[in-house]
Amino acid sequence: MSGNTFGKILQLTSFGESHGKAIGGVIDGFPAGIKIDLSVIQHELSRRKPGQSKLVSSRQEPDNLEILSGIYEGYSTGTSIAFLVWNKDQKAIDYDHLKDKFRPSHADFVYHEKYGHRDHRGGGRSSARETIARVVAGSFAKILLNKLGVSISSYVCSIGEVTLQKDYIDLDLSKIDESLVRCPDEEHSVKMIRQIEETAKMGDTLGGMIKCVIQNVPIGLGEPVFDKLHADFGKAMLSINAVKGFEIGSGFESTKMRGSEHNDQFVEKGGKIVTRTNFSGGVQGGISNGMDIYFNVAFKPVATLMKDQRTINDQGEEVILKGKGRHDVCVVPRAVPIVDAMAALVLADHYLRNLTRRI
């Protein structure tokens, strides 16, 4: 299996399965001499882990980070940073009934057809538990970006039929983690929680959307042809489990506007060149222009249901798949730190690339 490495200068290679011994990764290209506070990385892992509230999977994993190399006396050495997070609460027996069955809208069938042999325990490599490695690497990237003053804030703006229409500039993004669903608007947070609880009683699942806002981004990040900054954000977000859509700036709404409405006019403000509006989402010509970068990431409903579904087994026979085990009704709240992490990896990689562009 190829495709386990992300990035060009700052690279993450991840490994591990949902019910294997561990999830881990190797980070290459991280600069030397950066002070690393491991408690910051552990905090991000805790935001992602299961069992953190009544609304998510009850699997109890401490997700404690173990650094194997690349950090000495609290600073990065410039060598490969290798890390592990051990799996502790595996219940592979919960998946025995899936050994010969293809779960609807899961990767089971395509893995079987592509590789001829698959790890059915929790989805193996296709499990969202793989995102542990992304959160760890993304946390390192955020530490680097913090030195530049860059801030990344992602929050849940919709779950099912409940949608927060407010602009992010009208929200207090410091309140994101005060909500069980990571929605900074209390009224909508309550509605989202209620919808998740009601859906859980029916044995069904929900999807939703996360908005990511990145502020204080330097001008000039991004390459103008195949490696446009927004294209790399798109690839990063669409590589996350269950993501079905990505839009930056005005996105699909721009199709309803005229050019005279959509153009972001340049003005001088406080000695800086900025734009009156920001329909571009902070990226023009594939390169950051210094304005806020903002985009939406759409997640489908969780494919594992706590109700019977018809499917096919590996012999081509129609069978009934019974839902059981420990699963999220809605993964969107737990995906917030994953969106943060992938955004940070893209930006940090482009920042390091940009250092070679101009003397």
C-alpha cells in the first residue's frame, strides 16, 4: 500500500491499524531548535480521542503520546521525529461478524478487491483511528506556525439539519471547546446535541460540516500551478475519513454572483494592502494574500448503523448485517482537531517551501 506520506518538505508518514498494536508516524523536515511542549500535542490528542463525552464512541483509549526520536532536552533536533500511540482498548471480537461481509459505504469491498486480503477489525487502515498520526504531526506544525503568529480555529457549523449561519467574525472562537459538539454558538450547540441524542435512539447516524479559519497568514504561501495553496488544502481535507466536500472562500455560492459583486477590491489600510471583501478566502492565484483563510469541510453520516442493513458477503450472497460495537453517531465534533491538524501541515509545509523562493 502506497500513499502513506503527506507533504513535500515537511512530511508525515503514518502507519498502524485500528486494532493493531499501535498507531504511529515519522515526521521528516521539521526544523531544528524549536521548543516542543508535548503537553500541547497531548491536549490535541485528547480532543480527538474516543470516550471524551456521552455523544461519542465509548472506546476508552488514553492515546498517550510516546516520542521515539527527534526531540532532545525539549527541542527538535532536525532529525526524523518518530512517535507511537499504543492501542489499549481493542475489542476485535466486536468485528468477528464482519469478517466475510462488506459493510455499506465502508472501504471493506474495495480493500477486498484491491488487495485480496484485509483487516476487518474496525476497518484496519481505513479506520478513523489512523488520524491520530495526523493530529500529532499537525500539532508539531502548529507549534512552528505559532512562532509566526498564525492561528488556526475550526468549529462545527452544522450537524444534520441544524446549521449555524452566523459569520465567523461574529463568533467568539475561544468558546469552541466549551461545547460538547465544538460549536461556539450556545443556541445551535444545544440543538445539535439534541439532534445527535435523538438520532442515537433510532440507531441511525448524522453528518455535518466544519469551518476552518486561519488568521495572520504570511503573504506568498502556495505555488501557482499544481501546488496551489487552496488545492493542497482541498487534498488534505478530502483525505480525511468521511469527508465528501470542500469549499474555500465564497465556494459554491460564488456561482450565483456577478463578477462585479465577487471581486475583492484592494485598498490601503494602516500601511498595508488588504481587500475590502474576502470572497477569495485569503488565497488568490493559489497564493496566500494575507487575508483570513477560511473554508468548509463536509462530512457524510457515519456508515456504521445500530440497525440491520442488507449487504453482500465475500461469496456474493445477500446477508443481513447487524449493527453492534462502539461507534460514533456523528464524528464531526471529534474531527475538529483533525481539520486543524491537516490545515497546519499544509501551511507549515508551504512556509518551509517558501523560504527557498527569495533571497
